[in-house]
Amino acid sequence: PAPIFEPKLELVRTELMTTFAGGTGSYGVMFDAIAIKGLTITSADLHLNIGEDDGEKAIEIYTAVDTHLGIEKSPDKWTKVCCARKVVGKGLMKRTSIDSSLWLQQVNMSPGERRAWYITSDEPIIRYSRSEKTDCCEVFANSAHLQIEEGQGVGGYPWGNRLKPRIWNGVFHYETMDVVRSDTNPVPAGSLPDPDSVKVTPTKHFSGNSGSFGIMFDVIPRKKMTIVGLDFHTESTDVLEVEVWYKKGSHVGFERDQMSWTEVSYARIVGQGPYYRTSIDPSFFNAILVDSYERISFYVTLMKSPKMRYTKEAEDTRAVVGDIDSSSEDMDILVGVGVASYPFGYFFSPRFPNNNIHYVLDDEADDASEETPTQTLPSGVYVIGDKKEISTTFSSGNGGYGAMFDIECKSETGDLVISSMDFHTDLVGVDINVKIFTKSGSYVGYGYQSEAWSIVADTTVKGEGYYKRTVVPSESFEDVVILNGNVQAFYVTIDKPNLRYSNAKNVGDVWVQSEEENEIVIKVGAGLGGGLASFSSLFEPRVMNGVIHYHLRYQQTSPPTSAAPILPKSPTSTTGSLKTEQDFEAGSYGVIFSVRNKGLSTIHITGLWIYSDFIGDFGVEVYALEGGFLGEPVASQVQIASTTISGSSSESLIQIPLQNQVEVGAGQRQTVYVTLDRPSLQYAMGADEGSVSISDEYIEISDGSGVLGYPLSSSNVRSGRRFVGIVDYRVEESAISSVGSTIQASVMPDMTSSTETNPGQFLTTSFQGALGAYGALFDVTNVRDSQE
């Protein structure tokens, strides 16, 4: 039961943070905040792209009654509350404090009051983040006292054009009167464990180089046990209020879903300070009985102070949420996430817990049981293992219409049965048509070949929103069996561009695997655009966000199997990038250039990168046209991108997400036209149109024209200009595994008599013709011993 407490009002000083993810920025940001309880905003922290070497900069903070929507360009509606003097920035990803001494007045908010905020500077130094929503303005961060909504970026000073939706990067510090618990309710003494029987598994990290309100992480016990307490790391030596929450299964997908968690401890205890372990006594902890290899998760949080410490490793490490962080003979403690506000607020990943787990082993679990006689089963009869699940990540960061990925069965004792999947979407309460396809073997080389796939689910579900699982019911999913040692590809796709996935490093990398025997392995794959079940617009590498439900099936007498036919391997792909010289001699609205396929295989242009001298958000469009420049009407070009991107410096490459990839046939040429909504594209002076500026083994990029206006017209085109940036591409190739591999075999009928005439046979290899040159060498082997 939850601890019993007497209500008591106290002054609480705390904070609410949104995010410091950045990603874009400009001159300012507008947003709304809603008070849940009466409070006073006393100060703030901002995210700026300037450091101490840049000197003092002017910051202005305004507020207005009710929402900012509708008064974005009405200065008379706003009241300036800060700042009395200039500030010195702390740089990217760090808090620049706007303390109370800088404020012209503190801001009181009544319970339920909505108030607009506008934070700006006369230079484009304000950092904010793009929202993954399509409309303004949903709640992004919340505490028990305050909510902060998404808002709009401001592209000029002081009341410039709006860019929405955008997320303010920062922190509000505030004071409020709140009910606190006057005392804890200890567990009855008779139920406490014998201290001599309590064991401890520590985490290997205790640097505490990062922190906030809380930490979430998973634990996998190797033996049956009862968890009776834990320690945490805090920088505070004051009296703290701490809560511990627990749930069965992983925390992944439930980071902000309080209803899925159970509170197992509340205590008021004195923090032991940096590098000392602060213990939650077992008398204030409701014990948790856990079976061996039963995955559970913990959420340890301070209620009123962001002084919980955890560890953030260096950026060049490849740890992900769910990796084993610390291990003992009894337990594994996994990498988790830091939680930025109380309770169940925005989170950072990955983060390494600084916690000890206290537990008592179940004596009965250690007793050696009698060996069970082996039962021989008839062929085709299986023993079904326990139902399990494995999460990839719910960190998001990107999204589209679908995700493709591979699952490998690594079990040495059984086959893997996939029984359903959950996926991640930012849609809440909206009907979503979801389809799931599968194929034997890897998806690589088959992303555009719909005929190679079979559908295993086609249903409609309601979206559960960010960081929550949207479930595909098992009754709507046809089980997929993956034999041990085999790979199976999956494609999850929905009818709206709101399926969330994450960026990764390399296609085919192991992203996550089960702890038990590595029985299931999920690999890095691709995100897809183009629409529901489009089998188009692959973006690699990407990681599907979701959960795979599975079990193992075991067979002690396997049915006989026949050897698989030896067939030519299907086409695979090679990816590449070609970068032109970074030489900025000119620039304006746009540039036209061409890409020629030098080989005999089809290529696809999969991405473009450009340079711009504009700092902040701006619009970009890309068009493609088959053929060269001369005599081709520009009006026939096809739009392949229309989006908003963000510049951070004139020396930084900016990726343009393409809605559609451009196919270039063997020996063919495609013209590409890139244009911005302002004269900020950088390019170089080149040679004549069609002159090759750079090439590699597969493609060549040729000079074209600069475009001095928007939209394009013949009067604003200047020839002899060179594209500066990167062209990403993929080459479709036929893959034979190695020299000497058999590509096709045939067995002739037995000759009943040496006098019979063999009418002759023929054997076909392949007519895919994806590669070519002057000739080919190959071997032919007689597979019959008795005949020539």
C-alpha cells in the first residue's frame, strides 16, 4: 500500500525543463504555459548558440495574458519582464542562466491560467527544436504544477515571421505552495528481511557527470529473488523526498505513462552528497518478488529537486538503452534514461544508472531439482516456450510511412515465432491503418520489390501517441516462424507519415538482442516514405521504434527436410556519396546541375546535401528532369522535395530529405534543380554546361547554371555554375557471393541403355544483366560420375 501521510503545505522551489536538443533556431520563440497550481515564475535558463568568447548579448523576455496565437505581431499586447542588462551565453547544449536579478518583475500565475511567452534577441542566437507534430500547440513538458506547450519560432527581430511548430529550449524556475508528506509509513518490522541475507548488486558507473530529477532503467535477475531496497546518487545533503516506481517488463515505451507503473517506495531522507550512496531503507520499500529472467524496470525520482545524479558517457560510445551496464552472477542492470522533470517528464537517452539494488535470493530456487527424463516427441510436434517481448527504442528523432528491418533467430535449441508487434506514432486517438509484410532473408535489395513480400497483418488501430506503444493485436497478426540461424525481414507501414523511427550508423548492425542465449537479434534497417505499403523512398540507416512479441518453439525430433535449390542470388545494392569541392565563389536562390550514371546498373539518387549562409529555418524545393540541359523544357521537371531545413553556419552541410528518390538508368543522365526561398544557396563558378566537375566509379556530376530568382524563369538563369555539396546514391547490383559459387545445377535423367540417343538439354543461369564488360569467364562441372 502507498504510505499514509498527513497533508501539510510548504513553499516549494523547483523547475520545469523542456529540452536542450536544439537542432535549429533563429531570433526568438513564442509559446504558452499553463499553471496547474498557483505559482510564481522567478527566473529561467535559455539555450543559446553563443559562448563566453562571444561577449554580452541582449535578451528580451515578454509575457501576455492568455495565448500568443493571434498576437504574434502586436507589441502592445505584451509586457516586457526581462532583461535589465545583457547576458553572456554558455554555448550549445548548456543552460544560460537568466537569474532573478535580471528580471524586471517576477510573474505570478493563478491556478488554470494560460500565459503567453516570447523570448527574443536582436541576433539569431536563440535555439529551439522542430516539433514532430504537424500543428501547434500541444503540451510538451509538464510537472505537477506547470505545463509548457509547443509554440513557434520567430525568424526576425523583433516581431518577425513565424515558423511552427517549434519547441522552446529552456527551463522555468518557479515557487509554489504544495502539499507535502509529513512522514513516511514504514513497512511492518515483522516483514523485513534478515540483514545477513541481503545481497547488493552495484552499478559500475558512479561518476554522476549528469543528472536531473530521476532515472529509469531495467533489471534482469538471473535467479528468483526478492528486491528489498536500493541506493541512489544525489549531489544534495538536504532532506529529500524520493519515490521509487516499478513495473513488469521494460520501461521502454512507458517513460511517460504513469498509469502503467506502481509506486513501491516514498521516503524523506537526508542526501549523502556527491560520490556517496544514499540508501532507501527496506522499512520504507515494498518488497518485489521476481522470477529468474523476469525483466522489470525501476523509476527512481526526486520530487522537488533536480539533484538526482546519473552518468552520461562520451558521445563516441555506442551504448543504447537496454544494453547491459552492470552484471553480477545474480543480476544484470541495463542502460536507461534520465528523466528531466517530476513526475514522468521528458527524458534523455542513453543514461547509466548510479544505483545499487538490494535483494534476497529465494532459497527454494537454489535447490537442485531431479533431472527430468528426456521425452522424445513425434516429428512435427513442438513444445511452445514462454511469451516474451523485446523493445528496440522509443527515442524517435525521425519518421515517415514505414520501417523495414531484419530479425535473426540465434537460438541453438529452438525456432523463433513472431506473434505480434507494437509500433511508435505521434498520433493520439486517431484511426491508423497498419500493414505488416514479411519475407524470408534480409530486406536489403528488396526494399522496392513488393512482389517479394507477403502480408501478415492488415488492421486498424488507434494511435497512443509519443513514447507509448500502439499495439497491433495478436489476433490480427499471422505468426511468422524463423528457423534457428535464419534471417527474416519485416516491413511495418501505416497510412499516415507519422510512424516514428530513429537514425543509426550502419545498415545491418545489431541494434538490440535478447539477454537469454541471444535468441532474437533485431538489426538496423530503413525508414520509408511514399505512403502506405509503397515500397519506395528508403532512407538508411534507420531503427524501427517498437516492441516485438515472440516465443520459441522446441522440437526434439525434427521432421526430415529436403535441400533447398541453389538459385542465383537476387540483386543487392551498394551505397555511395560523391562530394564536390567546397569552394564558395557565388550564390543566389538556386542551382541546376546534372548527374550521369556511368555504369550498366540502375542507380537511385537517395539524398542531397547543400551549403547555405543563412542561419535559421528556410524553405527548399528540389526538382528532377530526365536528360541533359539543352533543349529540355524546365516545366517538365518533377518535384522530389519540398520542405523546411535549417542552417547553422556557412561551413556546415545541410541535408535535404527527399520525398522521392530519383532513378537513373544505365548510361542515362538526370538534371537536378535545387532552389531556396531566399538568395542564400552557395555554389561555385564552373565551366560550360555539361562539363564534368567530379566523378567516381559509378556517377559523374556536371556543371550547370545558377538561378538568381524564385520561382525559376529563363531571365534569371546564369550558365557556367557548379553545384557545391554531396549527392548520395545507391547502385542496384546482382550479387554472386564469391568466385566458384554454384549459381545453378541440373541433374540429367539416368540413361537406360548406352545405345539411347540423348536429345540434349540446356541450363539457364540468369538474364538479370545488372553488370557487364567485354566478356565473362566461368566453370562448368559435371555432377554425374558415369557420363560425359
